[in-house]
Amino acid sequence: MIQEVLRTRTIAQWIGPLERAGVPCGPINDIAQTFEHPRVRHRAMRVDLPHPLSGSVPTVANPIRMSGSPIHYRHAPPTLGQHTDDVLSTLGGMSAAEIATLRREQVV
């Protein structure tokens, strides 16, 4: 029922009335909308990082800026499953044989 009502207006048409009514709210942007936002552009919050499969990927920069502690971006987000074995062994306590079984059974 709520979804039906929300679909009757655009996001921009809902934000103002909801904010005036004291309702905490805001848009949920996709990646393209995020990088098109004027504030993101003004603050240069897009960082393109090298990626092994995509050439480069746009990521959102850290919004906190301190002149004495500049942030250096070194790595793109991991690829799907890149750290699965590490997580299963260190956090899950699984052996290499157990992880191999999960792979063989296509669980991971």
C-alpha cells in the first residue's frame, strides 16, 4: 500500500513535504546519480581506481578531508569471491579440504 502511494510522485516531490513534516528522509541514488550530484562534483568525490577486470572503476572518495592527513587510494574493491577462502578459513575456521568441498558442491 505504501509503495503504491509513493509511486504517485517523484522523489523530488516527496522530499520537501517529508522534511517539513520532520520525517528523516533522503533519496537513494544509484552510482550514476551519485556522481552526477552537484555536491559530489564540487567536492571532487569521484575517484577512479584501477581494476583487474574493468580497467577502472569509479568509487566515492572519503568525504572527510584533513590537510595534514591526505588519503591515498590504492586498491579497487575486490572482485566477487576474491577473499572467500580467507574469510572461510580465518573467520569460519574451515580447512582447505572443507573449502574445496564447498567449491566442488558449488556452494561457493
